[in-house]
Amino acid sequence: MGEQTKYLLDESRIPKRWYNIQADLPKPLAPVLHPGTMKPVGPDDLAPLFPMALIMQEVTTEREIDIPEPVRDIYRLWRPSPLFRAHRLEKALGTPAKIFYKYEGVSPAGSHKPNTAVAQAFYNREAGIKRLSTETGAGQWGSSLAFAGALFGIDVTVFQVRVSYDQKPYRRALMESYGARCLPSPSTETDYGRSVLAKSPDHPGSLGIAISEAVEVAAKNDDTKYALGSVLNHVLLHQTVVGLEAMEQLKMADAWPDVIVGCTGGGSNFAGITFPFIGDGLRGGAKPRIVAVEPAACPSLTRGKFAYDFGDTGHMTPLAKMHTLGSTFTPPGFHAGGLRYHGMAPLVSHLKELNLIEAVAYHQKECFAAGIQFARSEGILPAPEANHAVKGAIEEALRCKREGRSETILFNLCGHGHFDMAAYMAYSAGTLTDQSYSEQELAMALAGLPSVPEPA
Ligand SMILES: *Cc1c(COP(=O)(O)O)cnc(C)c1O
């Protein structure tokens, strides 16, 4: 018999509290600013968009936040998620490194996103909200919120980025099966969508535009709130169940990571697996290296500016200080739709500025090659987004091989790729190309960043 491959926890070990890294930051986050006054926003400014419980989770510096029992009860459908040791991948790479991965593809929507969707739907239902509006890029978030809405009896309206609405009909079918209403964005449903279509009837859409539409619907309807699947502090908070469980499972394996790898779109799955470990390091524990992997076609952490920017293209959201490519930047249409966002979570950006994390960018073809190699040794076909984390972990394992080091590598396999077979078919047929963004458009988008007076 070989060494153990799979580390499972009993249902009773689902975390009872989320971990809030704001309690342990050596320097607090820059405040979020009101788009009109450029002054820090207060809870009341956000009340049209979010229930108060979530607004308080945005700003609290309490270290541990209780997970409500009804949320834990739904988590039991797939949590605790398994931690695997990738023995076969290690052998295929000929590396002395130990590779562990946490697998979040076991959720009903096939990714980590239900970890926050269920929590957000719960707090909205507690506040008496009847409908949630949201955006989705690849369809992962839309299907996660549709799932959570169905379980809590809340209507869900999803603005899906036009290209993915056209390219990924099965994600839409899944959202509609859960009872959600799904519209291509830009849509004729909102003032902002109509204004974009008037200028550009064939606009492919972007997450920034879809966010503007979803925010507009929430702002104009009292019974409707907005839900975001990444970027915000409370979303990252909810994802920490991933890292908290991984800590328990690694103890079972008598292992601890030297390096942790995650892919970053808005930063939530990366935060989920890394923040509990980073916090442990900040409180005097071991300090693993932490590596964020992003797409070279949308490189906010490696090529963006750390500056105040809007979260959306229509400039309806507050301004947050983050790594950004500019809110008017439209990333090229590569296949990891969940990573096509102009900004990065303020918390992840802040950690990058504090040199507590590293970031690298890879092109999509090398990431698909890594994903295929992973599938052929471990059996799970990763989501195109997750391929970036696989690529990052493989690079670390190959470095260990060159240096003759038997380090322990942990990465987050944040979702499976069963809805992304068109992308894999393109890869196999050789028609997948590496997209580069337009340097000129990036320069223009960065030149258009809002000017914000520096606090004295
Ligand atoms: C949405 C998504 C991402 C990107 O979002 P993060 O907030 O950066 O995690 C990555 N992977 C998968 C599978 C996704 O669905």
C-alpha cells in the first residue's frame, strides 16, 4: 500500500468561525471612498446594496466571525472538502517536493463560490430581501448564487457577460435550472446597459459593465440587494473555510506548506486558502511563501497600478485602493472568464504592497498544458481558472527538483472544468491562442484613473 492520498474530515469539523485577516494586519486597509464626495464611506452609504450584517463584516477587525448554523448546515452538502496528496503528479514531474491540493470542485456549482453565495443568501434572507441581482463572467458565480437563492427562497437576477452568455449556454442552463433569470450584459434592462449598447451594439461585455447593471437594479429597487462573488472583504472572509480546513487536514498528514499557490481573478479563492496561513505567520507561526497566479492577458497584480479605482465600468460603486488595470479596461476574451476582472481584492492588493505575497502571470496555453498534465496524473480536469494555480504549483515543484529541495507545496484546485469543454476542445485542436491585451488601451485606462486627494 502506498502513502495516503486523500485526507477527509468529519462533518463536525466544518469550521464554526470564519477567519478575518483584518485582525492581524500590520497596517490597516485604506478606507473605501464615496464616489461623489471622495470621503470614506459609512455603513449607511452601502445600505442600499448590502444587508447590514455583510456591511459590518466588511469593516470589522474581530478575528473570528461565527458561521451561522443554517449556513454550516448547507455547507454539509459538500464540506469539509477533500485535501489530496498528488503522488502521481509528483512522480510524473520527478520532483522531491510534496504536492497537496484542496479540491473545491465538489460543491454543487463545481467551484469554491458557493462558500460565500450561501452565506450571502442567508444574511439577505434574514434581512427580508426578496431578490438578489448580480453579475457573472464565466457563469460560475451566477450558478453559485442561483443555487444559494434556490435553497433560501430568494429570486436571483444574473447579468452574464455577453461573450460568455453566447459561448457557455450550459452555465446559463444551470442558472435557469436553479430558477434564476439570466440576461446578457450589456442588456436593455438597465439605463447603463442601454447607454453602452447605444454606443456599441455588438459590445462583448465585461465584468465591469455587468457589475454596473446589477448595482443599478439593486439601487433602484427596495426589495433587491446586490451580491458580489469576489473582491470584497466579506467574500474573502467567507472563503477562509477552505484554508481553515486545509490546516486541519495537513496536520493529519503531518505536513505544513513551505509555499501556497492560488489563482487570482478577484482574489477570493486565493484568500480562502492563504489567509488563515498568512494570519498564523503574522501571529508568530511559520511563514510559508504565498504565490498568486494570474493570467498574462489580465495582469492586475503584476502590471496594474496600486491606486484608488472604481469596481465597475459605469462608476456607480465606491472607490477602493487596489491593483487595477483601470475600470474602463476590457480584457481580451481568453478562456478563464473568472479571471477577467480589471481590479483585485483590496485585501490581496494590500498584502502585495506589504510584500506578504508574491505574484506571477502565465499565458493560457501553458496553463492548459498544466491542466491536462494534472488530469492525466490526478484524474480531475481543472477549470481553466484553476489551471493557473496548477501551473504555478508545477513550476514550484520543478524549482524544487532543480534545487534538490523536498519542500511541501499546497495549492487550491478551486473548481472543475466540466462546463469548459469547448475551451479544452480548442486547446486540443490547436486553435487556442495566447491573448495579449492592448498596451495602448491599458495605458489609456490607467491614465483615466480617478484622481483622489492623498490623505494628509
Ligand atoms: C470565479 C472563479 C475564479 C476567480 O475568482 P477569485 O475570486 O479570484 O477566486 C477562479 N476560479 C474559479 C473556478 C472560479 O469560478
